[in-house]
Amino acid sequence: MKNRALIWVFLSVLLLGAFGMALYLRRPVEYRSDQFLMDTLVSIKVYGRDTEKLRKAVSEAYAEMHRIADLTDRFPAKGTTAYTESDVCRINEMAGVRPVLVDKEVFAMLEVARNYYDLTEGAFDVTIGPVMRLWGFGGNNPHVPLAGEIKDSLAFVDNTQLVLNRKARTAFLGKVGMNLDLGAIAKGYATEIALQALKRNGIKKALIDAGGNIRVLGTNSGNDFWRVGIKNPLRTGGILAVLSLKDSAVVTSGDYYRYFESGGRRYNHILNPGTGYPATENVSVTVVTKDAGLADILSTAFFVLKPEKVLEIAKKQEGVDVFLVTADKRILYTPGLQGRIELRGEGDFRNDPSR
Ligand code: AMP
Ligand code: MG
């Protein structure tokens, strides 16, 4: 009798062990790789069964990101291979001279940029280059320019003078002195292209973080929603809200990412093309949508616009949600985020009812 009980105990333990082992083996492995790219730290995490497959997928994703980075780089020195390989440099060099044949994807980016220029009534303008340079953003001597200088360089900011010929696949900046800057769009576009490369390689679960441009694929390794934090723009290291998501992009434009201080004021790197001065309506704008490229464009564009205008435009865009921290310290978000967002530490702000 006693022996029989012992056998049962033994068998149960064995069964439990086997069950635990099976569960352990079913757990996907994580493969992670980080690279410095497009002026920021990029991290790709993928999950699956076969480490070699994961490694290959991530390496292809990075190759795609490098390709987009090289095509859109605006900083290489003239005369270098990097310069001749950058479509943006070639378009800028030929401003006012002649149209330039560009890569399919660069052309697509320029067309999308034109659409959002129209949609935002000029708040989003990739011909912002001359004023960006004047302020010294991207260089090592950022400073507040004279009002007259700003006015003069604004004469060279005009998206309607970026001539796109779809048949010939050429781009042409109409005036000498015009300058293209894809800083608001290239990172998100590259993130999306990288994610598509992962998908082509059979990856079902992934997270790409390109310096705050987040794109998740599927659910997380525990088959649950990915949890993505939105930074508190007033407190370094603080989290203001947490989003629960799958298959989405989350991109934030904030005044704390790139800025300089002068005379006790903060000057951030997103400019209002109407005035030539840094945009001041919002301190942080997060866009949640399927496509990381679109999220990147919209977060920059919305950063420039008045909060009420942002909500009005977002409402009309299918599948676009937005979370705003306004300059007057209000938190606003679109109803689509309700149930997917958890606010934390909003003590610094007024949480306005969402609309
Ligand atoms: P992001 O970090 O995506 O918000 O992009 C900011 C970058 O976009 C800046 O560093 C500039 O290169 C560029 N940029 C600044 N202002 C604008 C604007 N109004 N429209 C389009 N691009 C802009
Ligand atoms: Mg952007």
C-alpha cells in the first residue's frame, strides 16, 4: 500500500517535470542587437525558436536601415563617397540647377512629405534646411540668429518649390540656396523598412527602438501586449504614461530631445516654418499608429501645431492616435487610447478630458 503511494508520488513528480520542461522549451528565445545609426542608438529585439534565423533577420533589418540612412544622410563632407551616395546631398547640391534621379524609396518619402505639408497647411516642411542651418542645429555652434537673418532664410523654405516628377523619378529644389532635411521622417521610415525585413524573414515578435521611435510586431514574448512608456518631459527618467500595444508604432517628438539654452530659454530643434523660430505650442507629442514612418512624420508635424488643431486633424486620420503634453501643461489624448493607456505621475500636469 505504502509502495503504491510512493510510486504515484514519483510518477506525478516526473509528469510535472516533463510538463515544466516542455513549457520551458516552448518559450521563445530572445535575440538582441544594438547599433549606433542615424545619429542615435538603435536596438532590435526579436523572438523565435532558432537563434541563427533570428540573427539573420536582424542583420537584414540593419542592412535596410543603413541603406535608408546612407540615402538620406545630410551631413557627409563634399567629395566623400558618403556624399555622392546620399540622395539628399545630391538634391541639395543641384538646388536651382537641375533635377536629380533619386532612389524609389527617397522619392516615396518626398511624396509622403508633400502630402503632409498639404494636410498640415505647411507646418511639416522638409525644405526647412536653410533655417535649421542658420540656427546651427546639427552643428556644434547652435545660437539664436538675428530676426533679419531668419526672415531672409525663410525665403528659401517652400515645399511647393520642391518639384517631384514621378515618371522620371526626379526631385528638384527650385532655387539655389534651398536645402532638404529629412530629419523628421527618415528614422521612422527606416524603422518601418527594418520591421518589414524582419517579417519577410518569418519573425512574428519584435521590438525596434530607434532612439525613441518604437515599432512593435505581434505581442510580446509572454503573448501579452507590449508595454511602451512615454517619457515625462519635465523629469529626466520619469515616465508619464504607459501604453499597452501590439503591432503598432509609437513615436514621440519632444522639446527635450535636441535643444540648446541661451538667455535662460530653451530652443528646441523643431521649427515652425511659418516663423522660422522653434515651435512652442507643445513640449511632447506622441503618435500611435501602425506605420513607424507615418508616426515619425505626424509627431513632428503635430509638435508645431496648436493642440486643438492636432486633435482635429488626428480625428480625421484613420487609425491615428495622439498623446499631447502642451506648453501650458495640459495632457490631451484621442479617445482611441482609452483603455490602452495608463497615466502615471501626471501631478505635474492637468489631465484634460480626452476628446
Ligand atoms: P523629430 O525628432 O522626428 O521630431 O524630427 C526633428 C527634425 O526634423 C529636426 O532635427 C529637423 O531635422 C527636422 N525639422 C525641424 N522642423 C521641421 C518641420 N517643421 N518640418 C519638417 N521637418 C522639420
Ligand atoms: Mg519625426
